[in-house]
Amino acid sequence: MFNSSLRPGRLAFPFALKSAAALSHPSLAFSLHAAASKVSLDLDSFVRTSLADMYVKLGFLDCALKVFDETPDSHRAGNVLLWNVVLNGLCRDGDVERARELFDVMPERSVASWNSLVHGLLKRGDLDGAVELFEGMPERNVVSWTTMVAGLSRNGDNQRAVWMFDRMLENEVRGNEFTVAAALSACARMGALESGLRVHEYALANGFRENGAVGTALVDMYSKCGKIECASEVFDRMERRDVLTWTAMIMGWAIHGHWRKAFQCFEDMKCARVKPDDGVFLAVLMACVHSGKVEKGLELFDSMRFDYQIEPTMKHYTCIVDLFGRAGRLQEALEFMKAMPVEPDFVLWGALFSACRAHKNIEMAELAAENLLRLKPSHSGGYVFLSNMYSSARRWDDAEKVRITMKDQSVGKSPGWSYIEIRGQTHCFYAGDRSHPQSNEIHNKLEGLVLRAKEQGYEPDRECVLHDIEDEDKEDSLECHSEKLALAFGLISTADGEEIRIVKNLKVCGDCHSLMKVASLICGREIVLRDNKRFHHFNSGVCSCGDYW
DNA sequence: TTCGCACAAT
């Protein structure tokens, strides 16, 4: 081709370069670039853009920047495309400062230029910066809105993410599959069923049912909103399911405590010839953790390594330690940790610590706490853990020492909170919270409930006091755990017999768990509580977790 | 003839 007198390169090069990128073929990329230079076609505007784009896609940002830098200003000025390629490359690489500099001097900007920078800011967690830029955009398209919904949600601001979705619709911008999947994910993360249902309706009305990402997001949304049967229905109706879909379903069964269903689903997946990955193994292992199936979990762990050649990650190791730990087999948990080929991280020591606390093994707890503090001296978790541990053992002096150390180092604790969605509105409560407008009513309701519960044999459990607060007045504080406030608010805000759904950011304490059980009985209500690990469905005085959590 | 932006599980 290069020897031909026709020199068709000008038209052919962009396509050839695109292919080199698609094939992830660096040597082809370099020789094409050399060939283009030889016939001076690398000066062509179209070819330059394709070259830069190819290098970005292959991960050679330096080469893309070189192409850009060597382009004369006169050529750079009507070519927004070349600027966008480089801008996006910098954002993806995490170099937002340089992206911003480039953005500021661009001769012309398209919506995509703005979108790229907004995405870059969101990716590094600069929510305020992203929102400011977004609000100042001269024009927004569906990608702009989707970027915000997804980015806010991934950074934990799910309420604002759903609000963005609603605002998009108010602005009469039509969402697509990407937008809907992102919005559903935000609803899932915060357990907002009413919002999730609304997005589901929108998806149906717009014909997004066939989309795989939307389907998976729906399964996940229903599962995380406590509606595991609905998740299962959506799952059954799906025509195509990839490994992510199966994982969402298996994880759903796992967090709701249906281990048989989780195992069956895993078998069905293998029969459907979907190749298991590390994530789906994590989901089935989670089913074992929540149901105390230790031997089954170990069997799966071995199968993963030997039958599927999947290398365990720290999360898998944590699952196994959790599995032993919750079952009270602490020595085996510790031995497993010692035999691991990698050093245990903070989360893993945390799992061991929780197990030690639950099974009252102070010596091992001290070992775990030492490591927690060593790995993250500024993290409050280690201190809170240790202080709680000593309190449980009635070693008040030691507990006090830890708390003083904590104050000296001005370590802040992450507070416990719970929320409840009432008619599409989310109400959040902190431990001992009195800021809600109906606070008096809520506290009165709670007092009455506790009195009636005591008649039914409920006894406040003092050991849970320091779970997420540091109040001295124990009995009082116990009644103020955030999930209890959410429950009381739920009881006065919904009709008799209506189900109550609460989401909590920490593991539910033993005392609240007991009260919820009794409350479900005396109020004749199903109470669905999602804590940071799993679901508890309280019904007629019994919890679906079988008191194993 | 070139580009660009956003989605689902752990």
C-alpha cells in the first residue's frame, strides 16, 4: 500500500489506527505511526486525532501527549476532537490538575469536554468541585446527568444521586440504560425501595427491560431493599444473565440468609456454563458465613483454587476468617491467618476482633486490637473495638485508658446512623438524636414500646451500650440507638400492620436485635432491618438470621 | 475519514 502511487493512506490511516487500538496491539501501533510519518501523513488533522486516541486507548498517555504537543497551534485551533482525546486521557489517568489547565485554554469546548472533567473530579472524590462545574455547564446532555448520578452514588451520596435523576427528568432529558442502571444502583445502596420502584417503572416505560446492566441493577436493588422475592422474579424473567447477574442474585440470597437458594443458584450458574469468577465465589462464601456452614465454605474455597485456578483475594481470606470466627472456632481462624501467603490487612484483623468479642476471647482480642492500631493508628475503629471489649469484660480502667488515648490523639468516631424511607422521603437518625421535628413523639413511642417489651420478657442488654455511643447513662443510651429511633418513627408514621424497613450503617447490636424481635410480635408487624452486613427479617418474635449474625 | 463523555455484582 505504501509503495502504491495512489497513496490511499490519508483515508485508510484513521481506520488502521483504530484497529490497532481495538486489538491492543502496541507494536502494530508504533509501526503504523512510523509509516504515517514516512509519508508525512502524521501532520494530517484526522490522522493526528486517531493517533492520540489510539495511544490513550493503549495506555500510552505520554505518546498521546507528545502527538498533541507537537501539533502546531494553527492545527489545534477548529480541532476540538484532538483536545477532547487528550483531556479525557488525562482525566482517566487521574491527572485532573493538568486536565483542568488544558480545559481552561481550550479554544473551543464541546459537552464532552465538560463531561470528561466532571467525571475526572468525581473519580477523585471531589464532589463539590464536580457539582460546581456541572451547574456551570452551558449545555448538558444525558451523559452529563448520568455521570453525576453514577459519580455521586459511587462516592456515597446516594440521596443526591437520586435527586439528580429526578432533576434530569424535570429538565425533560430522556435517560437511557446507563442512567437507569446508575440510578437503580443508588437506590440499592441506600435501600430506598420507593425510589427504586419509580426507576423500575421508568425503565419499563422506556423499554430498557432487555438490557443486562439494567436487569442486574434491578436484581441488586430489590435484594438490597429487602425484597428478595422480587429480585428473584426479575432474575427469572431475564433472558440473558452474565456472571454479574448471577453474583447479584447469589449475594441476595446470601444476605437474606437463604443459603440453600444461594448454593442452588451457584449450581444453576455452572450448569448454564457461565464461568465463575472471584466475585461470584465471594458471594457463595458469604452465604456460608451468614449461615455458619463452615465445612461447605472451606470446600468452596478449595474448589475455587484447585478446580478453577482462581487466586484468593484478601476478601476471600476475610470470608474464611469470618466463617471460623462467627462459628466460634477462633483458634482455627488464627491458624488460617498465619498460614496465609499475604499479610492480613485492617479489615481482616477487624473480622477476627469481632469474633473474639462475640465469643469473649480477650487475649486474642488484644492481639487483634494491637494489629488494628498498628495498621491504622488514626482509625477510630481499633480504639472503639478495644474499649468496647474491655467494657464487656468489666475492665473499666482499661476501657477508660483506651478512650483517653483516643481523645488525646483526637480520633473521631464514625457515628451510628439509621434511616427509614417514609412515602419516598428518607429520615435519618443518629444515636440519641433529638433533632427530628417529631422527636418528642418518637421518644414517647419508644418508651412505651420498651415498657411493653419488658412485660414480654425483654431485658435491656448493658453490654451493648458502647456499641456506637459513649454515654455514661447506660439504660437511657440503650434506648437511643439509632435503629430504635427509626423503628419508633416508623411505627408512628405508617399504618397498622404495614411492614417497616430500616437501614443501618453498623452491625445491629444484641440489644436492639432483641427489642426488634419483641416489637415485631407485640406490634404485629414485619420489621426488615438491613445492617452493614446482612438483612434481618423480624416476624412474630423471630428473626430470619436465627440469631446468628 | 478522525474524537469524546456515562451503566450493573464483591
